[in-house]
Amino acid sequence: MARFTGYQTSAILIFEIATMMILPGLATLAPSPSNFRFLEECKSRLQVGCGKEIVVTIIKEWSISDSCCMELVSMGQSCHFALVNKALSGPLSKLNKSDALTKSAEIWNQCFKFSQFLSPVTSPSSEE
């Protein structure tokens, strides 16, 4: 039976995330009213300062604050990727889309791991 290494699992995960982000964007040219509402709801869950911090992190360097990481995770993965895709079809359209999507997935994964570190799942034995 084949076993995946951590590197292979990470590569597969990044490929799957990138595929999930790219294919929906190719499927629709104009946003539907429900998609527009979803994007507006997502934007309302993220403070403007954190949104800018995430964009700068995608464009330039890895420097997202802990509080913005937590805000990103509480906003949700689907919101994060939807907003990144929307930005890449508009104001960030000059960026290399593949690089930006990869960086976006890295940001999500790093923030998600950070959130799990701060609020680990309570094990059944510790509840007794």
C-alpha cells in the first residue's frame, strides 16, 4: 500500500486548492446576484486594514499580523478564496495569477495552523 509523505500531501493539497479556486472563476463570466451577495457578506467580515494587509502579503512579503490571521480564519476559507479571485479579476489583475493563488493558499494554511495552535481542540481526556 502506498504512503504519502508530508511533502506529497502538501503538494496535492495545494493543487486541489488551486484547482478549486481557478475552475469556478472560469465557469462564470458575470457574477450572479447570489455570488455578489456572498462576496459582500465576506467583505463585511473582514476589517479594511486586515484586507489591505492580506493583499500586501500576497503581493510583496510574508508579514500578516496574528490578529488579521485570526480574522481571516474566522471569515472562512471560501470567503478568502472568493475575495482573492475577485481581486485577481479586478484591481490585482496585473499580478501573476498562479503565483498569487499559491501565495493566497500559503497564507490561508499558515493562518489556519496558527489558529489551531491558539485554540487547540480539547481532547476527551482533558474534559474529565
